[in-house]
Amino acid sequence: MQKNRKSVFPGGVHPTDGSDKILSMDAAVQQYWPDTVTILSEQSFGGKCRLLVKAGDTVEEGQLIGEPEAFMAAPLHASVSGRVLDVTEVMNQGRKILACIVQREKEHREPEGVYRTAAADIRGISREEILAGIRDGGLTGMGGAGFPTHKKYETDKKIDTLLINGAECEPFLTCDYRLMLEEGHALVNGVRLLLKGSGAERAYICLEDNKPQAAENLSSILKEARESGVMESSEQVEVKVLPTKYPQGGERQLIQAVTGREVPMGGLPADVGVIVSNVGTARAAADMILGGLPLIRRIVTVTGSVKNPGNYLVPVGTSAKELLELAGGVTVSSNRVIAGGPMTGPCVASDWNGEEELFYITKNTSGILVLPDSVYEEQPCIRCGGCENACPAGLAPWKIDFAFQEKDYDLCEKLYASECIACGCCSYICPAKRELTVRTRMARDAVKQRMRERAVKKA
């Protein structure tokens, strides 16, 4: 187990003292299988699938029900066995999305195999079989934007390093932590599969130093795997412990902290010989390739101002409202409900009374967070430079903010707004409570759209 005492990526913040994680970090994962699931045809923004089922059809758990229609989409599978009640548009986080509503009629059956309790023998599994499993199993990034996993691994770039992201730097969330504690064997076997599939020389399971038990557990499992003789000497997998600092788990920040390499502007991790995958994705790879179970479930943290904060293993399509009820309900009437964590997750409801539906769990839903509502009024920028010092991408958010409000998109581009990672550090640190993250992200999207339009004209 390696330790880095000094973080090498610039900026970043320390948004909490750890009391947020304590709410749910000791809560063992509970399984919950609802009576119905609402499986969205769009599991990530822009990742639309064409649904292959209709009302009245019978589906089996793991059955293919959606084919990708967009670059950001991965195959979609039934998360429960039962009958399709309807295929209709539903509201999800303010948008209408076509969905498949399934009534569960059979109990879930765990995949067979020893991969969840011991090191698996993967010597007979080829790289091509691993890549096919990643693609056909509908694997996506489970800690961020939900990018289709197979697109990362099918690169023509030379990859020498695989980073498995277990940093879980976002406040309040503990689903990855519990996965590393409770499903360590499946996770490690998934890492070994992804390492072979990537063609890289080495893999690092990366986590922050506020998770010592997880680091010890994974290190012990790796030692056990090596001693068993099943894990070959060529499988170079290590646990990498990094300082606790947000956003340590950001893809580019993680690459810089572990390898010292910087992803070029407009580039991808593969451009510097690296692939980054979430720990949940690694576990899903083991489920699919060793257990035959596509990505149809995930662990979700339900925390904040709820009666019983916890972690729940649920099928894709589970109602967020049901999970909040399972956690005992909200404990403050003046509240904000967030899909994900407080730094990057969108607010989906204010003053929620427990009656309206909120949203449905997708492959990349890491948490449901309830916070007491607080109202801040934006004040004029005082040019303190705090946002500039905190930005892990090295930007000047306050300058981009002014340029965007003036609709000066040329200046936004010159200020490299396209490199914003929407981590929220600038808004968090701003003493004037300015909505820097929102407007810098909007500037980023506007600049990227201009870049795409120029590329089309040149082509």
C-alpha cells in the first residue's frame, strides 16, 4: 500500500470536517427490491436508448431492453423480472424522459461463483471477452457523468496505467466506501479484469486517507490473492492512499496526483496513457464477466436530514421517494433534496413534503441528500481571488463569470472556460456567495458548442 502525503494537483478545498461522512459510513448496505421500477431510457444526459419492449411484455432480470441511440449511451437491461406495465414519458429532474415501468414478480437471485469471496482465476478469459462483457453488460461510469465504459477501453492509444477511483471526495456520500468494505473481493476481481482489458501495465486502487479501514481491507485481499497463486505476478495492482482534499476524485486531478501527468486542454486521460474507472464500475465488471449479471443495480447513499441515514443496494429505476421513506423520511420541513452530493449534485426539490415523486435511480446515481434550506443573496464580487486559488483546473472563475454575463463568449474561450470541471469549489469558497459554478459551467457549455460548430464548418 502506497501513501502520498502531499497532493500535487492545484487548488481544491476542504468543505467539511468529516461529520458528514459519519452519518452513513458505518451503515452496512441494505438490499431493497421495490414492487415497481421506472427504468429511464436515458441513463445519463444525452445517452438515449431505444426501448425494445412494450406494455404487457414479460421481462427477465438482466434482459436487454434498450439499444444505444447516442454516443453517451450504453445497453440497457431489465433490473427486475416481471411484467411491463407501461412505456411512457415521466418527469425526471425537470425533464420528460421515456421510461419502461416494470412490476416485479420474481425475487432477485444473486449471481453464482466464488468471485465475491475469493480471488478468481481469470487466466482463461481473453481481453476480447472482457471488452465484450463491458460493452454488452451496459457498464458506465458510476461516479460521474455515466460515460459508457467500453468506449474508454476500446481506445487506440497506448495505455500503461489504470486508476480505479475510490476517492469518494464528495461530502456526505459513502456508497463507494461501503462497497470497498463489503464487496472487496468482487471489486478486486473486477479491477484485475479491467487491468487485463485495458492492456495497462499496472493498476492503482485510489482512495483518500480518511478511509483507512477500506485501504487495509483491499490491501489484505490483494495479499491473499497473490498468496493463493491464482493472481499472476504480471497483475500489478496496488492500493494508493491519497490526502483528503476535494476534488481528489476528479478524473484529471486523480491522474495528476497519482502519475504527475496533466491531461492536455481538450484532451482525454487516454492521451496521457491512463484510463480511470470508478470502484462501482469495477465491481460491475466482475458481476458481468464472472457472474453473468449486467449493470442493473447499484449502492445509493441516502443521508443528510433524514431519520436513518444509510446505504442501499437497489435496482436501477428505484424511486428516490421510496428510498427516502425507507430512511425514515426527512426531518426538516424547509429543505432541499439533492440528487448526488452537495458540491456537484442538482437540487431536485425545495421544501419537499414527502408526497411528490422526485426522480428515479440511474446507473450513476450515487446518493440522495437532504439538507436544511438556506437562502443566500449574491453580493458584488470583491476581487479577493479566492475562487482562482481554489480552482483545481487553474481557471479564474470570477473573470469567466463577468464575461459570461456580458455574453462575451470570445473572452470566455480565451479564459479557457471549456476546461471547467463543475466541481463547485469556486462557489463554495466565494465570500460574496456568487453563483460562480453555475455560470462558469454554462460558459463552458457555450464555448464547447462554439468549438463543435467551428469543427463542423471546417469539415
